[in-house]
Amino acid sequence: MLASGGYDGSIRLWDWHTKQPVHSPLSDTLLPRVLACGTISSDRCLVATGDDQGFVRLLDPVSGEQFAELPRGRRSPVQALSFSTTADGHLLILSAGSVWLQLWDVTAATTPVTLRRRSEVRAIAADGTTLAIGDSEGVSVLAFHG
């Protein structure tokens, strides 16, 4: 699945193989700055959106309904989002406030682990055991255990 966001606040989900929309567009109340798709169980996925005001919403792509909204810790634009599945659960990793990373356990809805970087975070990616962080100083690769 591929997610795309439009200037009108709509979010479209696409079948990667057929290059066709999965269903009618989802809508978010604010213009999404970043999007990420991820699984939270063997049969369920979510779309995460982050905006310029620091809001992060989790949307159910099947129903189109909002699954959850994460508490806004920093009122800075969300720079990057990434899902990761670990042995202990399902994480949403987000960057907001330029040098801050937060790791949220989506399934348990627990308070995030917060990491502070020395320079502005521009991109993140995770695969369950490794977290890659692209920032103003280059790329860092960290081992982590959800």
C-alpha cells in the first residue's frame, strides 16, 4: 500500500501493484505534512499523519475513521514518521521539534521514549531492530529493542 496526501487534506491509499486507489480518499482535519503506513497486527494496518502544528493522527484505512490522536508534546511541525514492528509490539517513531524523536508503542498506547539529537532530524526508518536517523550531520544507525 502507498499513501499520498493532497493540498486539500485528502489522503489516498493506492494498491502498489495495480496503481489504482484502494477506496475513496480519507480526510484529515489539517493538511498532512508527512504520512506513514504500518501494521499493528497480522491483519490490521494504520496510516499515520503528522502536520505543521505537531498533531499526529492514526487513521484506519479500511473504515476511514480516526483510530487515535497522539498527545501533542511539542508544538513543532512533524518532520518524519516511521512504523516498526518489534518482538514487544508495534512502534510509531516520529520526529517533531527538529532535534527530538519519540517512540510510541501503538498497541499499548504507552508514554513515548524520547531521544534528543544534536542536529535537526530530517528522515527516519526502522525495521524492528535497527533505527536509521538522517539529520544535519549525516546518517546514524542505532540498534534498539522496542
